[in-house]
Amino acid sequence: PAEEALQRAAATFRSQGRTPELIRVLMHAGAAALRADHKELAVELLKEALFEMLRLKLHAAFQPDFDELQELIHYALLEPETAPLLEPVLDNLAHLAGSPRLPEDSYMRLQVSTLGRASVFKDSVEVPLSLKGSALLLAYLYLSPGKTRAEIQLALYPDKDPNTGGGYIRSAIAELREQMGREVVTFSGPKNAPTYRLGNMVHCELDLVAFREAAARGESARMMALYRGEFLPGILDSEWVREVRDETLMTLTLELRVQITRFEAVGDWRRVILLANQYLKFDAHDPEVLELRVRAARAIGNPHEVARYSAQLRRNYN
């Protein structure tokens, strides 16, 4: 009944030219169809919604719907008809996907992007930060509050001279306070060893946290949407950054391998190819995945893909 009612609503909005309402109803109608195991209809409905979304460049308005309809999104990301339309939308939503809503009692909202780029937005306005270590410190204080400067220095820059590493920390704190207000980073405790944290009235949304939450739930579509590149690119002198970078990439590639194995086991070769293409973006020279992609292309009888993927496999071995 929900599927039928939503399709009637879609027909009404379509005839009235009310595109935003049409997009939302189509998405939920697609989710209802998928629940009823009407998979072809689910793809058709979502495809229309994505076409309209891309045509009007309406993305952010539907972020709550993407959060709610993860089963549909995950399914569509592995469908040949919807994957090419969905990927650019998810890329635009990546900094929002999985983010919690702003509590009413917070007066400073920070959105911190660390995967593929380093950027900080305060109340939806980008903050110009000249020091690479400033976004790093912001992310670290959010994840590990209540540390002294010495503890922060040891975690982030263990190989540096304590004076040099401590200077990095002091400069980053000073820049964050100068650009966003002294309340963004607060300290308490003994004068000779205060501990630092984000201010009590600061609401922070960190893409790394959203990625980890998606990984814990096995939501590979959201993980791929959030992972736009390595953690804090450009920072080469922080041991903590290197560890998080390796952990995040490994988490993503392991989840993709699990999904590839699952679809290989049931002979769903089209989805094997889609997932292999995603995996090879992060590990372009994995011989096992390259070979599996060729086998999958042969299984579905696509000579063009067989030739292209075979050539890439040969180049890898050469």
C-alpha cells in the first residue's frame, strides 16, 4: 500500500511540476518497492529521482532522505543503471552523509573534512587555515579530548624534538582561536599541565567519525561516499595521521573485498565488476581483483569489457 500511495503522489507532483517533492517521493517509493522485492521498479523510480536531482543540482536538501534510505542507496550503488548517476550525488553529499543534526543549545557548528582534503566550516562558512596542523589538531581534540600539550605532541609528532612539536601545537591552538574564537579550544586543570578540549558549546561533525560508524554497520555505500581520499593529505610528519590513514584505507578495502566475495559466490558478475572498479581506485595493482574482473566480464559475455580489463591486467604484470 505504501508503494502504491507514493506512486500516486509522484504522479501528482510530476503533473504539477513540483520537482523537489517529486524527487523525495520517488526515493521513498523506490525504497518501498525494494522492500516488496520489486527490484526493477525500485531502480526505475530511483533513476528518475537521480536524473531530476542532477538536472536541477539539488543535492543537500535530500541528505536526510539519503541517511534514512541506506538500504536503497546501497542497492543502487551496485546497479549498472543507477551507479553512474548515484556516485556524483554521493560525492557532493560526502561531507554531510551520516552527520548528526545540530543540537539546539549549541552556538558553534563545525564541519570538519579530513578524507581526501582538509577543510573546516564554521556555521556553514569555510574557515581559512594557513597551518596544516590546525585541522589536524581540531580532529585530534574531537577524538581524544582532555590531553595535555605534552600528550598531544607525543601522539601527533613523537619523532620531533619536544620543543619543535610543542611549538606546532601552540601555533595550531593560536590559529584556531584567532579564526573561530577563543571558545573553540578550552583548557582546564593545573597551570603547569592544563588539558585541552573543544569548547562545551561547540558541535563538531567529523567525516572520519561518520566513516567509522558506517564501517561498524557494514554500510559500504556510505563508506565509499565518505572516503574521498587519504586522511589529511599533505601531512607527512605525523605518526598518528599515518596510522589513521592506513587504518581507514584498510577498513574500506576489506569491506569491498567482503562484498566482492559475496557477489562472486552467487554469480552476480555485474556487481562483482562494479565493486572491483571501486576497489581498484584504491589499490590499482591488486592482481587478484584485476584477474577476477576479467573473469566476471567473460562470464557476462561483454567483449569490450573483456578486452579493456585484460589489457589493464597485462599492463599490471608488465
